[in-house]
Amino acid sequence: MMWDTALALAALLVLPVIYFGPRPLLLALCATAVCLACDVLFCLVFRRTVGSGDPSPLVTGLVIALLMPANAPYWLPALAAVFAMLAAKLPFGSTGRNLFNPAAAGVAFATVCQPALLFSYADPAAGPLPLGDASQAVLGAAPGASLAQGLKPAILPLDMLWGVYPGPMGCTAALVIGAASLYLFFKRTAQWETTVFFLLAAALAAVLFPRIACSALTSVKYELLSGSLLFCSVFLAGDPVTSPRTFTGRCLYGFLAGALVMAVRHAGAYEQGACFAILIANAFTPVFDQWVLYIRMKGRRLP
């Protein structure tokens, strides 16, 4: 399952490399290397076998990198990776035991520490970025920033499908994310119900509480395609470790996560707060499973 997810995430690096040059690959390499180093350090300290073939640090590093702007300094994904591994994953006992999604925790930590860097996006229309210091890159206005200010983005929703606009480097190509999600659903690596109910809740909130003056359909298009919402619905909310084990629980969990993402967009202090919403939803995972199992057992006892 982890290798399937890593393959899907690697596919999301193709377009950023085309738009920005090899720098996105180096950012991904930096994040994954730090995650692997933290995992090795944990194994050495607690005398566990090193090199067991667990690819989860690779997945965590790729998710962190893809949620970053392509012009981010290399230490920013490294900082997020350290927090993800040493605070959100390894203290709980490593893979399969963590309550909170490590990548979401790492990016949320980086958001609190350096919001200006995390939400400064290079314009892909300006061409490749330098491999070194990219602080002088040509920046563009992300659609999410316009929506947060109550303004209609300059780009049309259909033009957002291929990701030729400023944003997190792995979250702008909606068509590629959709293809990756279908691959994961087909392989049964991810459960479709979590993603579907996540998007359903987000779309419902976009219709009932639009942030800009437009038609309901236009509001839904902008909300689903902007920022990291679509990416998070597949790779963070759909994480099998931090999502419920029961079908009904996953439906409830996905709906809650989608609603929380939209609530954070309306009331949050940051341009993008999907990672914070995912972490809050993670805390309800055992509750949903307990509710479902309780109702099932109670139903069996009825005459």
C-alpha cells in the first residue's frame, strides 16, 4: 500500500519539474532524506532493525514536499519532516500506530513557524527556478489567497486543471491528482468513501457559504480546485492508518474532515489550513469506530 502511494505521489512531481526545473525533485529528496534519517535514528536509539523496507518515511517526505511551494528554501521541508517524524510518528511507535497524520502535522508546524515562506508561490509561467537560492523568484497570486480576501481569482476554474498557476507544487494539477486517486482506489490502497464524502462536505459548504459573489457551481469549482483541498482529500484524509476502520466510520470521518477544511478556510488565520483540519479529524477516528461498533452490537441484541 505504501509503495502504491509513493508511486502516485511521484507522478505528481512530473508537472512541477516541467514548470520549475529540477528544484522540486531536490525539495522532495531533502524531505524524504530527513524522514529516512529520523527513522534510522529512531531504530538505532531503540535498538530496532534498520532497513526493514518500510516505505512510510518516503511517503511522508513526498507529501510534505508536494505541499510546499517550489521556491521554498530547502530547510523548510526539512523542518517539517523533522517535526513529522519526531513529534507525530515515532513517539507513537512508528508505522501503523500514529494517531495523527505525520505529514499533516509537519506542514502545520511549518505553517505556524514560517507562514510567509509557505504561502509565497512562484509563478510557473515565469520559467524554471534556480537550484540554489530562489528567494528572488517571480511570485504570483494563488487562487486561494484571492478567495481568502473575498475576491474572485483571475484564473478560470477550467484553466486550473493542469496546474499552470501559483500554488503548492503538488496540489495544483487537478487532473493528475484525479488520475492518482483512481489508481489508488483501483489498487484498493485508498478507500473511495473517505475522499467522496470529504469532497461532498466541501462542495456543500461552498454552496451554502460561498466566499465570493458567484453562482453556486462556480463557488464549488473554485473551492475544490484551489489550494490543497483536493490533494488532502486523497493523500491525507485517505490515509489508512489515521482514518477509521469501518465503512460508516470512514464516511463520517471524510464528511467531518471536508467540513472542517471549509470552516478553517472561512475562519482560519492562514491562507491554507487543510492540514489543521485533518489533524482535528484524526482525533475523532477512534470515536467514529467506537460509535459504529456500538450501534452494530446494540442492533444484534435487539429481539
